[in-house]
Amino acid sequence: MYTKKQKFLHAAVFIMIVVFSMGTINYYVDSYAQLRTTYLDVAEKMAEGYHVTGLSESRYNERYLALAAIHAMETVPECAVLGTSRSMTYQKEDFHVESLYNFSLSGGYLYDYYSIIGYLTDQGKLPKKVILEVGGPLFYEEAIDPSYTYLQGGIDYLNAVIEGHKAKCQYPAVGRQYQKFLSIDYFKYNLECLLKGERFQVTFTDEVENTQTTKLSDGSFITSKEIRDLSVDYVEHLTRDIISSKSLYKVEGYEELSDQRIGEFEKLVTWLIDQGVEVSLFLPPYSDPIYSFMKDNQQDYAGVFASEEYVVAFAKEYGLKLYGSYDPAGCDLQLEDLEDAYHIRKESAAKALYLR
């Protein structure tokens, strides 16, 4: 028989073991980058000039890292690029500027542009030049990626500022959150990740090209060696599969432009112009097989062609620089220039940036 004191000691030891195990696993796995290495830690190392590997493998939150990068900026870059993964490789040399930060995001959408510009504005870090990718689906209602809501505070703030209202910008936490040490919910999720061999783990490096995908210090992106080494045959096969299954990325059923998205786009661009920002637009090209398929079935993809027609007219009306075209013929884009069905290889990306 245990005495009351022994029972109490056993219970205390058990609780200590549970608490210690919980804290240790939460710290070690740290799947949401809130304890051991935070997004702010990563951004600060990038601001020092380091590149980062392991982010994609850690399934990181791109939008939180973009916000952390704004926090960590000690000097305002001359130029910012906002777009999707199709613009991620661009650097300052591509646009002939002294400094650039690439805020392009996977699945980036118009509301992501609002959030990034909102946070830059709130912190007094709005660059003199902004390059906006206007991909085929930008004005398509069905193309919205809900990931933009991670930075909803920046969207709400910028909308208020544009409307002439005073507002306080709301920020999600991207630094260390010590309460997560003993979070039961965080422990449950981290334990699931641990059992699958997953954890948030990054490496800082001076090397640009690495085995893993690399986030460069200017926010741009170099894909993993595995993707860089994919053959043209693979790209061709993948493209054929996409066309035959009619699963073109975010443009299936895109027959007309959304008046609401057009209005939001024009509101953003004209406000930037009013702030003295030099705005340029970029139309990323499709591969020839995909573009030809859309052209042959134009009734199903009318929104894509209407989008380019609208952007060309809009750029002309406001005197904006316009780079590229959805039509690959404009830059002689070949399948050899692609890493997959949509993304241009780093070494070929500049050819898409011809001025209209």
C-alpha cells in the first residue's frame, strides 16, 4: 500500500514527465514554427543575406514568412514583385533595379497583393516600384485560394486606407509564442507529425543551388535539384496529361472576367499610382501546347483571352510598363525552357520579360 505522500509524489512525477514530454515534442517538432525556429528568425537570417533550405519540406506557411520578411526589413527595397509561383524566380537583375524583394506566393491572388501592400504601407516600407503579375486566372471568381486569409489584417487595413478611413493594422504572430510549449492541441498535432517523420527544420546557407528547394535572401526561389533535372520528355508528358484531362490550372470554366475583381484590381493599382509608386504589370506565358489548346477551345477559356485584352488596354490607359504575354510566341518559349507544365526554368525566365 502506498501512503498518501507516496501517491502524491508518484502523481507529481507522472505530471512532470507528461509536461516535459509535451514541451520537448512541441519544441523539437514545432510544425508551425512558433518555438524553436520562428518565421521571424528565418526572415532575420535572410535579411542578413543567408538563403534557406528545408522550408518546402517543412510545409511552411509562405504568407507568414512574407510578413516576417517585412518585419525584418532594415531598408526598403527599390522594387517588390507580387505574383504566383510563376514569378518566384525573378530577381533585381531581371528588372534592372538596385534592390528587390520577391513576395510571390504559391497560389498568389489579388487579395494576397492587398495584404502584402497593406503591411508594407503600415510599416512605411512601400517600395518605389511594384511589379504585379497578372496571371490568366487573376480575374476569375473560382480561382481564389483561401490561403490569403492568413494575412486578412493587411487586406482590411489597406481597404480602409484606400477608402480614406483611419485603421489599425492587425498582425498574426510570426515570432516566438511560448504558450505553445504546453499547448495540448499543438502537442497532438506535433505528435502526429513526429510519427510521420515530419518537423519544421531549416538550414541557412550561402549556396544558391542546393539539393533541396532554396528560398533566397531576396525572397526569390530556386527549385530542388530533382525538379531542375526533370527532362523535356517529362514536361511534354505532363503537359499532354493536363490537356487530355482538361485540368488546366485554375482556368477551367473561365468564360468571363469578374467585374468585382476588375474593380478591386483597378482600385489597388490607381491607389499605388496616387502614392507615387511606379507600377508595372507582367503577363506570364503559357507553354505552346497549353496556349494552343485554349485557343482552339476559346469558348471554354474566353476569360483568359479577355484578361490579356483588358490588361493591355488598362496598361495603355495608365501608361504602365507591360511585360510579356500569355502567348508563348512573343518570347519564343519552348518546352525546354520549362521545369513543368507551367513554370519557366530560372535560366530562361528573363526571356518572358519583354516590354510590350
